[in-house]
Amino acid sequence: MRRGWWRLRIGGAALALALAAPAARAGPPYVTDDPEPTDTGHWEIYNFITATHTPGDTSGQGGFDINYGAAKDLQLTAVIPIDLESGARAGLGDIELAVKYRFLHQADGSRLYFASRWQ
């Protein structure tokens, strides 16, 4: 009986702490890794490679990330990877095709805030 009471007290304390925790809040600036689409008529071509080696196994991936500015504020992207495995096996990985469009334009030095508050 004593052991059950102790567990009930610990569980109740953990529940009280979880319910008393404040909501997580995040705020500006909202930053992405590549917020600007490629300029119209221009190309950006990046290569990448990553690999992992453990005893008896080596694998990795390499390839190209190709971006093209198709129109004002519109970028087309193709990621073409080659998967590499132990034993000199290689093959085409999952190809990614993407479109990026810029909806909002900000003046230089201005900030755009999207915030909500819990009260």
C-alpha cells in the first residue's frame, strides 16, 4: 500500500508540473536557409557529397542541386542524387523537383512580424 501511494504522489507531481509549464513562444526574425529565389534567367548549381563509414559498411550520397530563375520571384529546383553503397554499388537516388515562389516583398531594413499571443 505504501509503495502505491508513493507512485501516486510522484505521478501527481509530474502531472502538475506538465500542466503548469508555460506555452513555448518563438518570435521574429523568421529566417530560412535560402529566402531569395534565383534571379530571372540565372542558374545556381551546387554539388554535395556525404558519406558514412562503419566497420564493414560504407555508404553515402552525392549529386547536384540545380536552381533556375524561371520568372520574377519564381525558382525551379531539381536535386539529382547518386546513392553509393559498399561494394562499389551506385544508383540514382530520389529526385526532388520543387518550385519556390516569393509572395511577400519587404523594404530593406524593415521587419515583418507574424505573432500570436496566448492570454
